[in-house]
Amino acid sequence: MPTLKFVSADEKVDFEDYVDLTDMDDIITFGCRSGSCGICAVRIVSGAENLSPRTSREDSLFELLGEDSPAMRLACQSRAYGDAVLDEVN
């Protein structure tokens, strides 16, 4: 069974098939939930290959913010399909 670990919250969540990171609202802080504000920014520590591809909304926001690390994601735009470790940025 895949596991999603959150470094800063010292939490882990087991799931089957996939999990939308928006379902982790007891662990991750969310704002707009549409990829516009960046409040739910997370850094991928490991398991990037097990997350959904980065969306154009993420690309646009991170470009606007001057953030060019491919390890940065917006939780509201992400889905996990396998083991991953994330660290909340905000």
C-alpha cells in the first residue's frame, strides 16, 4: 500500500490507488484551491515520479514567483499514485 509522508507535520497517510492532496486539508494549509495563491505549496523530498504531472497553473504561478525548482508543487493541483515524501513550504 502506498504511503504519503509529510515531513513538517510528521504525518503519514496510507492509501490505495491514488489520493488527491486536497484531501489532506488536516495536514496541508489550503487557500484558493485553484492554483492561484500558492498557499498550499509543497516541496517534493522524494517520489516525484509518483505524483501527477505539474499543471500549467503551477508553471504560471511559480514563474510569477520566480521559483524554478521542479521539486515545488501546489498541493491543490496534485495527486499521488505511489510513495512520496513532501514538505510543506508555508
